[in-house]
Amino acid sequence: MVTDTALYRYPHYHVSTDTPDKIDYLRLTKVVVGLARLTTGLA
């Protein structure tokens, strides 16, 4: 988890309606790529 505010931004977080069809895969990809670049840059 990148932040601790998921409960406030995503109503399906860790409940029965938290299913793969709710994921914004484009946004997820951007976050993962950004975190990879950040950690590579810090290494």
C-alpha cells in the first residue's frame, strides 16, 4: 500500500465487492511504473 487512505477513496476496499472488475488498470499501471522509477532512482 502506498498510502493509508484507501478506505476513504475506494468504497470496495477489502469487502466482498472488491473484485478485479473494479480495478482501474491504467491508473494502477501508472502508479507501478512511477514507483519502479522512484525506487530505481534511489538505488
